[in-house]
Amino acid sequence: MAKKYFLSLILTVLCFYIKAQDFDLYSVKNQVSIVCNSKDSTLDAVVANLLAKDIEAVCGYKPPIYKHLKQAKGNVILLGQVKNAQAKAFRNYYPQEIENQFEIFAIKRLKNPTSKIKDALIITGSDARGLAYGVFHISEKIGIHPWYYWADVTPQKKKQLSVSIKDTISKTPSVKYRGIFLNDEDWGLRPWAAQNIDKNLKNIGPNSYAKIFELLLRLKANTIWPAMHPGTKAFFSIPENLKIAKQYEIIIGSSHAEPMLRNNVDEWDKNAMGAFNYVDNSFNINDYWQKRIKETTSINAIYSLGIRGVHDSGMEGIKNNKEAIKVLGDVFTAQRNMLKNTLKKDIKAIPQALTLYKEVLDIYDEGLPVPDDVNLVWPDDNYGYIRRLGNPDENKRKGGAGVYYHVSYWGRPHDYLWLCTTPPALIHQEMLKAYRNEAKSIWILNVGDIKPAEYQTQLFLDMAYDITPFHQQVYVQNHLKQWYQQIFNANVALKLNPILQKYYQLAFERKPEYMGWSQTEPTTPTQLTAYNHFAYGDEGQKRIKQYQQLVHDVLQLKKNIPAHLQDAYFQLISYPVLAASEMNKKFLYHDKAVLYQQQGRLSAISYQDSVAKAFNNIHQLTKFYNDSLSAGKWKGMMHAQPRGLPVFDLPKSKTTLNTTSSEAWGLHVEGTAPTHQADTISFPILYSKASDSTFLDIFLKQAVTLSWQFLEIPKWLKVSQATGNLSSSTKEIRIWFKPDVAQLKQERQVAYLKLQTNLGVKTLQLVCHPQPKVKDTFTEQNGFISIYAVNYTSKRETNSFKWEKIDGLGYAGSVIKSNFYHHLVTAQDSMILSYNFMNTTSAKAKVDVFTIPTHPLNNLFSLKYAVRIDGGAWQIKNFEVQGRSTEWKENVLRNNAVKTFVFDDLKPGKHRLEIMALDPEIMFDRVLISLKEHPKAYGLMPETN
């Protein structure tokens, strides 16, 4: 009993450490050799050779590899699995603790263990992959990054090389099966493979898979769903692929549309085999599956059960879900009988999975019986939000559960195959939620082409390997910083962190691929964005400036990157940030070209030139990626127009100016309609904060010279420019007005400015309404009250129902989430957020509540919350969506779900808004209280406090 307790104690921590010591790999006195007898697994020999190459990459010395310990002397690295007799070579050391464990490694340092061996570093695996993880643990310590090949993280060269290593025993991975799905590879991975490392096949083949499998092992992963899109050769159709999989001990699975490891797109021959219809053609389909099972008796595999269409489509031959349940019952029986009889194993010992993707989840929820030993794989909705997880009864299933998650997708409402902008905080929240709700048997990440999803892949697989540190919310931001520190250095990582946080936040508001406000399936044309260029400081220009600042920071930091890491910096930082910036400029400048043309501005044409420039810049960046980056290594990997969707085109513009306008010039005041005209023009009210501002655009409509100046500027008003000229070289100017807080009086201030020009005079009215700061109270400004949900006045919670702040999500940069513990069904009156606000307008109040568009935790919950004002009656809303509805499409494109509450006759004064969570995992972003009509915003409105 004591022995078992001791073993359990050791394995509950990530690593059991003894004092660290430096072990010489290469120096004047010591040159290490490697001993590895690979009779247990071909992977042992693979990792021994990779370790030798890793050492050579750092210091130029490649250690010899011996099969027997007696051949070695001096400093020795001994590799072996625990079952290997070589692991017992030294009498005073044998890692008994890792026997019969899954994917564990032990590292032990022994000084002078024999007369010939001066210093021994022993790496032992409980199995082949455990040994590989131990070897790559050492590789990382000497400076070989897991992404050394896939992101060109070239190691720093050293004249001498030693490793500071502690005696270590790793723990069992948090998730048993951890891996990736290569998908939608038409625009990156397949053309790259065909042009570079599998030229003979002109396709993805064994050379590509060898590099991918090596990456997986370095990331301590073990599973792959191979590429399967039309045009890609089926994995098993190339015999060398199977050999490589065996060599690297990678577990082969298949996607939701590929039962029994079959790539239907490439392998199902309808002319020879008939329709892929189990109702009418079960004999041929069963024979098709049986042949594949027979081919895979000697590999590590997870067999996908069920049947869908040939590709990513619903089952053929059925009319409704009731019929589908009957057919799937027959399919399960046939598939499991084949597995049991062919593999000669207890069916419960054969890894099997049913991925509840798209319509399959609906069929399951209508009562589909699934054998208890089968792993249920819960999917996200393709946009990073898990559709649901298991309820307490489902979580007791012996087969366990897992998650299939996307950071790349092809399909409705719009693809995102180009850049990878899924926020790390979203991956963290969704996968932590999954793990805590017992979905911990299999995690598969749809990575598209692998690049440019490098960091998201690392984060996902790190969580799968060891979830422990990720239970702390702050760790996900530390993880990002640590990853870049490992690649570059601590100073660069520190400066990159805010850049990347802002990059993800901007893309969370609207992904670059969605900036055309178009959709696919069916494909629709692009249109103007929903950003308001005439209010809230010009939402479009503010977004452009935010991207411009990111670009500036990225290019400045590039100067500090050493030459051997410039290629890595371009792929991981420069390309995604610069390309995202250009895509945003392309559409936001297009907005301005169109909108300003409608106002008759001569400057409209120059904005169209900026659109073309942004379009060309994307293509130049992509050309460099493919042709010049890493000496052409990545040719074919990056595409500037995946699938040729309209969003990637040059926006069509009809920027033809009305040259017959009777007016030579014009002006536009922030917050007014684009074509607003009046003798006296009023601005939005300014308040007493130094940050308050409003703007006026003065522009030419005809090719004239305009001299202008402001007269009678009061002392309390700051003007960015009081006089100037417009001409053919400067066709417009934006003037900013701000209150001078030091000159303000307590009473309301009104200014009537004269804008005098050589072509006429305009009168402008500006009002400043000093607002006393009321503690913990939001105040009405220009007809609305804007509140960020994390800035509550007070909260109510209990030990079982708690609020949690989540950084890195939401338009406001942080959200607040409802946590239910112990799977309790109701939180009535237990979780309430309160917000004090003050209004000056007596009106019907419209309250918009913005949440992150998650799905219910499981089928026992919904997404209900309630809102009330001043203790009145609760109004309850549920933002749960059904299927791929119009509402769901809008939600995932903007990463917000919005529900509106109306309260009649809200009197002026101080009030209390309360939000009560009735379900778990609701993430509140912000609240907007509208008391009168005001311009509509798409992005984040300033908080009014």
C-alpha cells in the first residue's frame, strides 16, 4: 500500500525534481555519445537521430549513436524504454515508477556509473512516445524549439554546449489522445508539399507527414486526422505514409466524415461501388470498411464510427432523424463486429470515437443510442464555441468524451482560412470548460494548413498535455509571453505581448476575412462595413490608426531581432499583423471613398487609391512569404485569396465625383448625417473630461483654393487648428475640439464659432456640459449610457455560484463570466451584477446587453439571464440559437450576441440596473442604455463615467 501511495504522490505533479546540474554535451574536454538500442520501437532510433541532429544544430558537433553501452565512454546519453534491458544497465538506478504508465518519461543523472562512463544522462520512457517526449524535453533545453522547422526558429549557435537538467519524472498527460486535423489544405499545405518536399507525388506524402509527425512529438502530441480534402491523396493510398506513421508511433484517426479511417472523397468510387447509401448499399459499404480495418491491424488507430455523406454532408437515404437513428444503430453494430473480429480484441479495448458534428449532434440529441465504450467527441460550431458538453449522466460513460475544435474553417457564414486570429483567451476558456466537464479523452484541433496557426496549435496541445497551470486564468497570457520569449528573448516577448493582445482584440471585433461584410454558401458580394465613419471619433479611422500603431510597433521591434530569427519573426508576427492591417485599410478606405463621394468630396479619389495600395500590399507581402522567406522554403504555403472569395478582391468602386456641384466646399460635423445641412450646425455635447473631443471635416467639392479661420474661440475650448488653406494638394482637413478643463466653469457653456472663409461663413454651435463625477455611477452622455460589464458597482455570488473576470475576450478587452459549480441547475437570485447609472432624459429606455456567443454548457442548461431596473420585474432573455440560423451567423461574424430589453418611462435621476445570470458560462461584455436616438456604432463605444 505504501509503495502505491508513493507512486501516486510522484505522479500527481508534472515533474519530480532533484538538484539541477550541468551535463556537458560538447566541450574541449567532453564530447557526448548517444546509446540507443531500438529493438523496442523504430521511434527510439528516430528520436536518437533527431537528438544528435539537434545537438549538431546548436554546436556543430554530431554525437555518434551506439547500440550497446559497452561501445560508449565519457559522457553518455542513454535512451530506452523501461521494458528494455538497457534501462536496467546501472544497478543503482531503475525507474520502476514509470512501468505500465502511459507516455511518461524519467530523466536521471548518474556520475561515474562505470569505469568507462564519466557522466551518464539516462532518459527512459514508459513507452515509445514517453521516451520521445523525454528526448525532446532535452532538445528544448539546449535551444531547439518545437517549431524549429515549421516556423524557422533557428537556434543560437554555441561553441560549447551543456544542459542544466534535473532528475525528472513526468506525469501522465491530462488528455489521452491529443492531436490535429489537417483540413482545407487546398490553399497552403498541399501546394507547398507538392512544390517542395513531396514533388514526386505532387501531393501531401510521406516526407510531409514525417515532418508533421516530428512536430507532433515535439509538442507532446500523439494523434492525427490526415488531410482529406478533394485533390489530396488518401493517406492510406500511399504505402509509405503508413510506414512513417508506424515509425513515429503516431495514432491515426479520421474526421467526422470518414468512418473506419476511410477518405471517402478520394476512395469511394460511386461508379464501381454505387451510392454511399447504407439503406440500399450496405453490402458494398461494409466491404469497403472491412478492407480498411484489415489494412490497419498493425497500427495505432482510433476508429471513427457512424456514417455521413461522402464528404462533409448529411447521411444519404434517410428522410428524418428518426430514420437516421435506425440506420446508425445498424452501422454501429456492423462496424463494431468488423473491428472485434478483424483486430481479435475485446471491442472495449479498441479506441473508437463518434464525432457529434453538425447534424450528428441533432440526431444524438433526439435519442441515438451510442455504445457505452465509445468516445463521444463534442464539436465546436466551427467558430470556436463548443456546441455542448456532456451532462452528469453522459459524463459517466466508460468511453469518455473529447472535443473537436477549430482555429481554421471553410464554410458558412464565412471562411477564415487565411490568417489565424482566434484569441488565445477563447481557446483557453472553451477547452478549460471542456476539461472541467470531463471531455478529456481526445482533443483534436482543426489547424487547416498548420501555418499560420502555430501559436494556437501550441497553446491547444500544451493544455492537452498538462492542464494544471491553465486552471489559473492569468496563465494563458503568461503562456503567450513565455512562448515568444523561448523563440526570441524576454525583452522582445515583453514588447510583443501588448501588440499581440491588441491584434487579437481587433480581430475578435471583426476578423480580417469578414471585413467585406460578405458571406459564403451562398457567396454574396462585399458591401460597406458597419463601422461608423461619422460618429464616435470616426470608428473607421480609429480602427485604421490602431492597426497602423501595431504595424509601427512591429516594424520597430523587427530592428531588435537577430538575423537568424528574422524569418521566424516575419511568419509569426510581421505577416499576420501587416496583412490584417492592409485588409482592414482596404475596406475602411473603400468606405470612405464611397461615403465621401456621396458628399461630393474631391478627396474621395485619393481614398480609392489607398484601397488599391492596400490590396497590392497584401499581394506583395504574400509574394515575399512564398518566394523569398527562408530562401523560398515556403513556396505555395501562403495564399492571398483562399477560395477566391469576394473579400479578397479589390473592392469595386464607382468613385465618380459630381463636378456640377454648385458648392465649392463643404463641411461635416461629427454625429450628424453625412449630407446634413443647416445654417447653424451643432456638435455632440462635450463633457468635462479632458479626453472628450469632437471633430469637424472641412473639404473641397471643386478645384478651388479655400482660406479659412475660426473666429470668437472661447477660452474653455481647445481647437487643433484655428486657420488654414485647402487646395488641390490638401483637399480636406479634420479639426478637433476639446474642452480645456482648467478654464471650464461649473455651469453649462455654449460657444458659437464663426468659420470664416474666402467663399462664405458658417456658424458652429458647441456645448460643454460639466458633469460632476458621481462615485461608481455611469452617466448619460448624448442620449446614451455605455457600460463595460466588468466595471460593475456591486455583485452577488455564493460559494456555488461565482463571477469570474476573463481578460483577452470581448470588445472591451475583458468579460465577466457566470460560473456554476457542482452542476447545479438553477442560480435564481444567486448571481447578480449591479450597475448604478444616472440619466437626464425622461424616456423609454432601451437596454442592449452584449454577450460572447457561446452555447449552453450541456442539454440541461440554456443561456438565460434577466435584467431589471430599480428592483422592478425581471425581464428574462435566452440567447441560445438553433442550428445555423441567421442570428447565429451574425453572432459568430461579430463575436457578440445582443439582446434588447425595453423599460417604459424612465425618469431622470439615479437608477440601478441589475443583471442576473440564470445559466452557467455566460460571458457578459458590455451594456448600452439608449434614451434617445443616437448614431449607430459597430465597435466599442466609449464608457460614459
